[in-house]
Amino acid sequence: MAQSFGDQLTLVEVKTDNFVPKRQLWVAAAKPDQAVTLVLCAVPVGWTAAIADERLPKRAPVLSPGEVCALKH
């Protein structure tokens, strides 16, 4: 059976585990409970991800269900 990602965009905050920590924002075309997992599959092993407290930008990318994309700062 196919999994439903829903019809929403979820903003996810990603942090690196490098000596110089970085913070990135990613957007996932999925429900919040699925978005973190999808983003973690797209970033290097050891990075952490969590739902962001911020709002999506007005010019959010157009994504198909299940797709993720890093937002440019």
C-alpha cells in the first residue's frame, strides 16, 4: 500500500555535527511526523533534524509529495 505524505509543506531545521556547527532550513512536502525522517535521509549521517519553530517563507518551493529541498539563506 502506498504511503500518504499529505498535502502540506513542513519546515525542518537541520544542524551539523562538524567542528563548526551549521544550521540549515529544509522544507519537506509531507506531514510533520514524516518530514524529519525524509530530511534525515537527504543529509549526511550524524546530522540532526527537528521541526522548525519558524514559518515557511512566502516563496516556498513547489515540491511533489515526499520531496525535500534545502532552503537558501
